[in-house]
Amino acid sequence: QVQLVESGGGLVQAGGSLQLSCAVSGIAFRAYSMGWYRQAPGNQRELVARIRTGGSTNYADSVKGRFTISRDNANNMMYLQMNSLKPEDTAVYYCNIDPPRPTYWGQGTQVTVSS
């Protein structure tokens, strides 16, 4: 059974930081490119950051220079370090493989940034 469990969200003031974690089980984690995605109310889910099997990364323009994606293949974990948070970063954040598989979506973790 495939499970991707996000954690680490919360309420933070603008300019603050959070680190999200994604625990993955049921797949050969190191064999997949992975992504962090987010969905704000009224918006479509969007890719925030991607990390490939070799460790190369890509970021959405809106988070470039502020967010850092990383992975720990030994422990089947992925992280998203979010710095200099802005109110427009408020969303539910999800992890999934890249490209995402619909059946792999978890509950997500809510990030709320107050101004």
C-alpha cells in the first residue's frame, strides 16, 4: 500500500519559516522524481518544487530563492524548507511523485501565512 504523509504545516507570520516533511512508503522511493505541490482556495493544484532521482531540483518562479527541496533516500523522506514566507504561500501542501499519480495524494498539510 502506497502512503505519502505530509507534516510540518502551521500558522506563521510573513517572513517566517517552516519545514515540511513527507514520509513515503510502499514505493521504491529512490527510483522516483518527487514533487511538492500546493493548492490554495479557488486555485488549481500547482507544482512548487521538484527533485529528481539524481538530486537536481526545479522550483516555481514564485518560490525560487525562498524554498529548498531535499530528499533522504535512506529513510524515504522528502523535505521542503520554506523561508521568507508570504501570505500568498498560504495553501495546502502535498507531496507526490513527479509527475503526480492521482491515487497517491494524501491529506496534505495546511500552511497559513499571516500578514
